Amino acid sequence: MRKILKLVTIISLVISSFPVGLLTDANETNAETAETVQTTTKTDGISEAEQSAKMDGTSETAQITKTDGTSETTQSVETAEIPKKVNRENFLDYFQLGGVSTYDKGTGIVTLTPNKSHQVGNVTLKQRFHSHTSFDLKGAIYLGDKLDSEGGADGIGFAIHPNAIGSVGYAGANLGIGGLPNAVGFKLDTFYNGKQTPDPNASDDVHKLGWDADPIRGQNNPFGAIVHTDAKGYVTTETKDVKLLDKKQVLNKAIKREETDGGYDALLAKGENEKGFVPIDFDYDSNSHILTVTFGVQKWQTKIDSAESLATSVSGSTGLFRNLQEFRFDSASYVKATNIKVNKVWKDNNNQDGIRPDSVLVNLLQNGKFFQSYSLKSSENWEHTFDNLVAEDLHGNKFTYSIEEASVPSGYTSSKEGNTIINTHPIKTTTVSGIKIWDDDNNHDGTRPDKITIHLMANGKEVNKKEVTAKDNWKYSFTDLPENEAGKAIKYTVKEDQVPGYETSYEGNNVVNKHPSAKTEVSGSKIWEDNNNQDGTRPDKITVHLMANDKEVDKKEVTAKDSWKYSFTDLPKNEAGKAIQYKIKEDQVPGYETSYEGNNVVNKHPSAKTEVSGAKIWEDNNDQDGTRPDRITVHLMANDKEVDKKDVTAKDNWKYSFTDLPKNEAGKAIQYRIKEDQVPGYETSYEGNNVVNKHPSAKTEVSGAKIWEDNNNQDGTRPDKITVHLMANDKEVNKKEITSKDNWKYSFTDLPKNEAGKAIKYTVKEDQVPGYETSYEGNNVVNKHPAAKTEVSGAKIWEDNNNQDGTRPDKITVHLMANDKEVNKKEITSKDNWKYSFTDLPKNEAGKAIKYTVKEDQVPGYEISYEGNNVVNKHPSAKTEVSGSKIWEDNNNQDGTRPDKITVHLMANDKEVDKKEVTAKDSWKYSFTDLPKNEAGKAIQYKIKEDQVPGYETSYEGNNVVNKHPSAKTEVSGAKIWEDNNDQDGTRPDRITVHLMANDKEVDKKDVTAKDNWKYSFTDLPKNEAGKAIQYRIKEDQVPGYETSYEGNNVVNKHPSAKTEVSGAKIWEDNNNQDGTRPDKITVHLMANDKEVNKKEITSKDNWKYSFTDLSFSKN
């Protein structure tokens, strides 16, 4: 059985759009016939949903605003102008090409497959039309010129099926109809391949689709048939609704059916496809749902049981054999399908009363008449879109669509806004009201606020709130509240924001705020200021009155038994929101003056007073011996008991006085006298209340030293000498110059100790020394020069990439250097934030500024530098680099496969950290520098990874990337041909030299001799250079006495002798290469006396003719 691949051309009408898994692989083949499945790919990139939009890209929409403030957009019937005719000019606006198909606008011809093998092409209508509107596609089919006797592959198939736009079945399976579920199609078959009865279980039926019958072998008649498939895509027998209208045009009876009227197969009139295009009309009547196919003068009909939208396509393919397949487009008429969206809006406060139904039925009306219905459900958000509706008929009459509700749910009224149906249910309402009750003694403490806030709670959730004030009489009300929620009664309660100082409780919806009244107390004491009742005038009791805002509210008698204390408790703190002002008032006590200290009552009684005064008398020659003390102490004795004492000094003029002394005690006069503490070196006597001290005179001296406080003259400001003046009672009596030779010491001797009865006060006074502050310690003169101070502070700066290599120590030591000598040091750690400070440092030494620097102990692994007082430790973070080259092993891009650039990725521990594009401008080299060597103290593992280069195998040599492309090789071989009648004249040389020329440049040469049989070969030659084929040829050194010519790579040396020629032709008897077995070339060998002397390759370019000329006529 010959298995010949058929061309398949399909026109398909798609009823709906759902995916078909077996149609998605465009390269799947049938094992028996090796026929390729083809599918249609959209070339404009738009989705089917987008294709259902208006032709001009617009659609009409309506904005519906709900009463609850929300809105919805619903789409009404599309009203875009639908073209009634598609012509050759606008063909590509409505049809899209796929595969290898091309379109010629001038002729209207779609070339589905060129005259080549293994071709797939198609053309598809971009939009659907509806089965309620008619569709007509007119054109002509060219079935090619290959009949069954010539090994062609030809035939077409038309299909209507409920699959995705552009879906096509398996080529060869009833010419692309088999494999399409639920399809109805028409096929034209011109080539016999031995298939007879549909058989889904045939051994060569890989996809179990079924095969249909063929034309009669050898008669070259097109074969027409209507084909049906089942839900699996199997071809089934169908006879009921198929009719061949004109039996007169049938040449022979159908193979599958004895009666053509009752079947669906028939042979077509012979010769209709031999001289060009045959007209074909594909006409669908929406009223009868009858599909009529007219091919030439014959017609077929079948009924389409569908009420969905349809689409069309034409496609074709070739397999092992080639054939030119063309569809000439004449015209197409169709009406595009549209859709309308409806939604339900409920105005029932989210089904408050629980009476909303689970679904409602809505009707779609076309021109006011029932067309379709659908049950809207909550699970679908009460929305639905009626798809695939016809916007207008072929005459341009637009259809008007509207929506109505089949029945209004009980308890609801219905209204409509565009395509939105609104159901309204009057909801039950209730009221929550109450009052604020104040339990605060009529706002006794003034704590009541101006307003309070009441929150309305529905089932524990806040739904409203109100502020309530005295203007509202502290009443509130929430009205028009829904009584139910989801069919259940809502439990309403109120909740109040906490009122400071009040306890809250609820009596139904009334809110009670209770405030406990503030209390206070008033307590105090009786204070007697009568020197412990010195004069016996104190009474046994007194009466105190409690006054509230100047009005008496209570009183008490107070006695010594009460320790003269009293208390009034549990008193109200406020009145009318203001604090009550409490105070105490006492009945007048005779002989006493009354005053108040807070709530204490003070009673003062003035007692009889006296005083004692006197003076200290010095008999010591005006203290000339300096023995007089700075102060003396005198004691006041009352009836020989000390009752007071005083220190007496010269500032008091050595006088003293004790005043405000009680004159009496227990009704008797008190005896007062003075007693002095003993004064060393003096004899004491008394004159009345005066105290007399007597002491003899003496001599003295004054000596001292100059004390320098200038840090050993640190700033160089100390003078060579100073002058001290001796002052006696603040008058100069002597002076001296003092120098370092005196060790800065001085002395004034034999000085009178007293003068005019008083001790002379000797002091020293120094002339001011510039730059010094002067003070005196006794007779020593202290000169203080505030030494200039400074401080040195800084920080440790780590430049080690955050201790990348783990070399940073826990601590470092910095030394403070003063003029290059260490004066201090400190340890610094990260706890100090690596900072240090040396403070209170002398600024100068010997009058010159001290130069302070810091010096750090060497830190292993770090380089030290200093920025001012900052210590910089730089640890050259171990750096590394990764560099390499792209190594091309492609013989200098011999085959032109090398790309312009490659991309290498730098991987650090298997993670990409950088990448680079590398080109020939970089000499195919790359480098990643300044890379951290370590991370967290561990060495980073770097490596290179390259994006795959097509056509190359990649390997790595270290960081070099090797791309190997096996270079194409060739060879050049030939022979030396002597045309000298077997060296009849003895002129032939022992050897000749041939040169190998590559693109006209010599690249090799060889000596050729008779030992080589005068043959030569250059092997392992590069086939290409810079992506282009190298042109190799042979060039020979001139051989004396010979004329040189070349036959391919053979070198012919001709020596003139008697000549002849041999010529002929190749005659093919293969029916003009019917089976495609004829080679492209043949070789003929010239035999001289049964020995080969020459050969030639002959091709169709030579018209299959050859000639051997200039042959030696004889052999010497």
C-alpha cells in the first residue's frame, strides 16, 4: 500500500471557544502517514475576549448609581458598524495570516503552501459571527497539478466545530476534520491513498480519529464528502441531514454509499481542477441553520444544530511531497456577535429581614420579545452576561435588547435602571432613647461635664453615637434604626464614654452617673506665747468657732487636757461647685493679743523685761605683744545659773549687751551678773558688768618667703627679682629686694610688738608681678601664674572593611608623647567606641609650647598612620582579582558563528556579585578587580560563569572561558591529466608542482609524480573564513611544451598531437523524474582501449550532455 502525504486545506466555523488539548502541538505527526497537525496562531496578538469588542475598539456602557452610594457599570448592546462585505482591499483588516501563508491584495489569492514539502499555512477570520445571522464566504480553490499518478499531495476540507478559533484537526484525518470534536465539515480529495472505511481502531490510526474514503485510483477525479465527528473527534457515519442536490454532475457512484441522495459522498466531474481555480461558495442560512457548500456546479447541504457564535478559517499543509495550494478570496459577509450584562441590586439593608431569595429569574428580550432567561444567584454576585448575541442582521437592522424580571420576589418592589434590576424591601425600624441621670448632689463639687457621649451598640458593635448636654435636658434618642439583621432581631444597647470622677451604671437605656461628695476637716492648736504663763494670766479654757464662708457652723471649748488642740471633721468640701472657705475664730482672752497661723490660734501676753550690758577693757599697751585674742566669751548668769553667752570682738568695740531679759521669776527679781572665760596671758577683774584684762608688752619679727606657683616657670614669665614692703598697721616701715640667690626668702627683725597700747599689725606687701596673681599665706607671698592647659583627644579609625579578615584586636594602647617623651598611656577598646582623651595637660615647658603627639603600639597586620590625633589603622583588606580571557576554539571564527559579545558572571560563594560584557574590542579579555578576598574571616570562593553561547561547547580553564566550535573542514584533491598521447613525443617531465590557492592566495603546494599516479590531495582544510566559504583552486607551474587547462581541481596538460573527440548525452527514461529518484549529477568515464583516460560529471545544467575533445587519435 502506498502511503502518500496529502495537502489539507480547511475552512472552519468555530461555534464556541474552549481549549482543545490535542490541537495545541503544531508538530505532532501521524505515525502512519507522517502528516503534520497544524493550528492557527493569532497574528495580531489580541485575545478572543478583545475580538468580541467593537470593530472600532469602542463599546457602549451605562453607569448605574445605587441608592446606597455605590455604582456599577453595565455593558449594553454594541452598536459598532459591522461591515456587510469584506473585500480584497480590507481583507487583512478582518482576516489574519498564519504559518507560511501570504496574501496578494491585487489578485485576492492566499497562497497557503508554496510548491514545497513540509509547509503549513492558514488564514483565519479575526471575529466571530452568530448562528442567528447568515454567513457567506465566496472564492475559488486551486488544488494544484499533482494527481495520484504523480505523487502529489492535495485536497481541501471545510469544517464547522465548537472549538477555539483557528483550531484544526490532524492532517490526513479526513483532510484536517478528524480530531476536531463535534465538527461538521466538507472535504475535497483528489489523491488515492488506500483509505476506505472510517475506523477509529485501525492499526495505523495513532490518534484513533478515523479515516474517510478516497477517490477511485487512477481516475484523477476530485472526491467530495460531508463529514461529522463525535465528542472525541472520531469520524462518524452521518446520512440523515446530508444531500447531494445535483446528481447529474456525479461521474460515478459514491464509494461508501450506493445512493448518493441518502448518503454524503460523491465523485466530482473529471477535469474541473486541471486548468486552474474552481469556484467554491460556503453559505450558511441562519433561518434554516443549513450549511450549503457549492464546488463548481455541485452542491452539498447539511444542518448545523447550534445557537452559538461562529468563526471561520482556511488552512493547508504539505508533507513529504510538494504542491502549490491556493485559495482565491472573492468576498465574505457576516454579522459579529455581541453581549449584554445584567445585574441585580438589592435595597433591603443587606437582607435585614432575611426574606431575600437565593436566586431570581431574569428574561432577555429581543425587540420586546422573550429571547433567553437566566437565574441570577448570590454566588455569582447577582450578575450575568448574555454572550454571543446578534447586534443586527445582514440588512443592517439593529436588534434592541432589554431585561425584565420574570417575577418580583415576595415583599419586594421592582424597578430598573438600564440593565440593572433593583428590588426594594421596606425595612422595619425601631427607636432607642434614654436619659442621663446625675447622682452628684446637684453637681455639689462642680465636676459635672458640659456634655457626655452616648454610643449606640447593635449586637455589641457601635453603629452610632451622640453628644448629650443640659440643653437636651440630658436626653437622647436614636431613631429610624433597623429592627433586624439577617432575619434576627438586633439587640441594641447604649454605652457611655467614661465621665471622670463618676461611677457609671445603666437602668435600661438610662445612664446613671454617681459622684461621691468631697469631704474635708479643719484642725488646729492653741499656741500660748506668755513665757509659760510667767505672769499667771492664762485661763483654764478657751472657745473656738468654725466659720464657713464667714458664717459660724460649729464651735468647741479647748483646755489643757486637750493639749490645747481641736478638730472639726466630716465637713463638706464644696458648695455649688466652689470650695468652701473654712477658718477659726476665737473668743477674746483677757490680757492676751490674738493672732492666727493657719488654723492655729496664737495668744501672746507681754512680760516684764530688763537688760544687762558692759565692755571689755584691755590693759596691754594697745596689744603691743599681740597676745590679745580675736574674741572673748562672756556668760550671763541669772541667780548664778548661766542663761546665755556671747562672743565679743573688736568689731563690737569690745562691748556686749543681753536684752529682752525676763525681769522676774516666780514673782521675784532675777539677779543677773557677767562671767568671762579665762584669757591666756591676762589677769581678769570686774568693774560692775565691765571685764578688765591686763598683759605686759614685747618684741617681735616678721619673716617669710616668696612662693612661686608657676609650674617651675613653665611659661617663662618669672622675674629676676621682686620687692616686698613691710607694713605696720597698714603703713610701710621697710622694704627689701629678693632674688633667687636669697632662695626667695626675706626677714625683718627687732620690731616693736605693740604701739599705742595696741599690738602692731605687721604685714608684707609685694609690688605687682606682671602675669601673676598675688596672695599671702601668713608672711609668705604666693605668686600664682595660671599655667596654660590643653588636652589631647582622638579616635582609633579602623580601615579594615569592618574587620573583614578578622584581624582586629580587642584593645590597643596609645602613648601620649610630650616633646617626644612619653608622659601617659591608655588602653582603648570598642567599649570606648575606640576613642581616648588626655586632659589637664600643661601647654608649655620652660616658656615654650609643648608638642604633644600620640604613638600607638604596633597592631599586627595593620599599617599605622595619623590624622591629627586620630590613629588610623589600615589593614589592606585582603584584595584579589579575577581575570581571564575568552578563548575561541573556532578557527578564527571560520564559520561566522562567533557572537559580537558574551556575558560573564562573577560568582562569589556561588552568588552573583558582578557581570561584564566582553567583546573583541576588549581582546576578549575581562577582569574583576579590587575584590574582597575574605568575608567574615574566610576566603571567598570566586568563579566565572558564562551565558551559554549558541553553537559552542563551554569549558573552563581556571578563569578562562573556552568556547569550542567544531570548524567545518574540507579537502581539495585532483589529478594531473596528460593529453600527450601517452608521452608520445617524450616531452613529459618526471614531476610537476601544483599550488593550492585559497581566495587567490597560495596556502600550500605539492610535487606530483608518476609514483603518485599523478594524483594529489590537500586535506583537513578550513571550509570557511570569516563566515564565508573559502574559494579553493589549483594552479600549476608551467610545463614546457604543454598547454595547461583545469577541469575542476584536475590539471590538464595538453601536448599537441593528432586529435579526435568523444561526445554524447544522458537520456533519462523515468517519466520526467516522476518518483524523484533522478540524481543531481552523474559521472561518465572516457575509456581508451578499455582503459579509463578521463571522466566528467554531468548535470541538468549541461542539458545532460558531455564531450571529450582534443583526444589523441593514435598511440605511438
